[in-house]
Amino acid sequence: MPIEINTKEAGRRLGISPQRVIQLIAEHCPQCQGAGCERCRHTGRRLPARKTCCGEKSPYKIRVEDLALVQERKVGRPKK
């Protein structure tokens, strides 16, 4: 069984805030543009995660091995 952590712990391990982790979960996968592929586990999201219950503000659970997908992030605004 894979080890899962919450957004607060994921943010601590990545060096970002828990809100930024939630933003990474909401972004489309750069490889498939949200269509679903092997990289994003067919979720279409940049950081695959699952909700622990059906509520809108429920916490996410993220696999520890999926943190490697967003480990390398570019800093700052993208150039036009």
C-alpha cells in the first residue's frame, strides 16, 4: 500500500505552502493538457491526489512518490 500524506506535509516536503500544493493539484498535466495520461495517473492534473471524503473543503491525500512530479518547478512568471 502506498504511503499518502496531506497537503500540509506535502508543502513542508516541497518547501511551499499548502495552498500552493492545492494549486498544483488543480493545474492541468503539462504532458497531456488535462486529457489523462500515465504520468498523471489518468487524472489530468499536474499533481495527482484524491479527496478523503465528499465535502468541498475536504483534505487531499497525495502519494509520496507523486511528489517527484512537481519537485522541479520553474520560479517566477513565465516569459511572454
